[in-house]
Amino acid sequence: MKQYKAYCFDLDGTMYRGTEPIQEAVDFVATCQAQGKDTYFITNNAALTRTAQQEKLASFGVQTEVDYIMNSATALARYCALHYAGANVMMIGEAGLREALEIEHINITSTNPDVVLMGLDRQITYGKLADACLAIRSGAHFLGTNQDVKFPTEKGLVPGNGSFLKMMEAATETKPLIVGKPEPHMLEFIQQQGMYKKEDMILIGDNYDTDIMAGIRYGIDTAYVATGVTPMEEVLEKAQQPTYLLNSLADWPIN
């Protein structure tokens, strides 16, 4: 199997399931780092801050710097700063999205927004959804971190941000612009950060529709691992196949 300079790992379902690490992935990352490979962690999860994601990885024995973690909240905040400079923004989300917006000096408001941004909010209320719906129907731009309808936890699959986006799309009759996987924005930021050629990058993930399609669309190699969302039999039926199909990262002998 080919060796790469930049290994981009999904988190939920690839590195861990909820509070349970996937040991084969933890060991694989350690081997990559011992050999001097660059290891990035790229996730559609916008709820946690990058520091919190760093600490969660460390609790499983995975060491990384915050700059090597790219989440959809960071990508959305950067996109908003580039395309909606000076806008007043209403957000639905958690600490990860709020911190990312604050880093980009984006003004967060609860009334009369120019833009509505939506990430996973595990404390969602009808009132939050209603306010966002009314703002969008009044003309605010509608953007989302990611469209994962479900994600893996230690208890099983639970609703993701995509499930709420579909509900909001139905209520507002407005389709949100998405920046998370399978869109290429996070991979583009990583390529710019490390000045890599695309042939030197690989995306490793468990979700065909987000992880694998992001890599395929961006034009880099991909490795599917059967440790999370998409069953192997479903992947085998897809028209566009990953570069590698693995039951787990224990099947990839890196040397």
C-alpha cells in the first residue's frame, strides 16, 4: 500500500465511538507519528472545540496539536468570514461553533441576523428552531456545518446535524449551504496548511457519504474502514470505490 505525507483521519466512527476508542486506529496513528508522518484529524462534529477534541484524543492515547485538528465549525467560521464579512450571525450550535466564530471576530446576534449558521446542538429547543426559521424566511442566508443525519456513539447511531437541517429545510423552503464533508473546504485548508500535493494526502473514514466522497471529490486517495456508519456491503455497491477498503486499520501494514 502506498505511503503518504499527510494522513487525514475522521474521528467519530474512525478513531472512536462516543467514549470508546477504536484501538486499531489509535495504534495506527501512533505508528504514523513515530515514522514522521503528518497526522490530521478532520471531523464534521462542530459541537466540541478543537481543544476539547484534542483532550478527548489524548484520553485515548492519541497526541496532536490543535492546529492539526480541522472541524466543520472552523471551516464554517472561515467561510463566513470570507464570504459574509461584517455580517450579523445567528447560530444554532454548541461551544465548538461559538469559539470558531469568535476566533474569526464574527458578530453573533439573536435578532435580525444576516446569516443563520446551524451546527449540532444537543440542547436544541423549539424556540431556537422557530427563531432561526423566521430569520431565514425573512431573508437571512442559511448555512450548515455538516449534513450527517446520524453519527456513531458507544450506544449506537443517534441523530446528527443533518437530521435537523432537513427539518429546517422543509420548514423554510430553503436549502442550506454546507461546508463540512463531503464538501472539500476542510481538505483544502489542510492542503494549504501543509503545502502538500494531492497525491501525498489520504482521507481515512467510516462514512462513505461524507468521508469517502469528500476525498473523491477533492481528488485525493481514500481509505474506508468498516468501524462506524456505513456497512462494507453498502460500500461495495457504490459506483465510485475508495482507494482502499479495510475492516479496520489493523489491516493496513504501514512500514
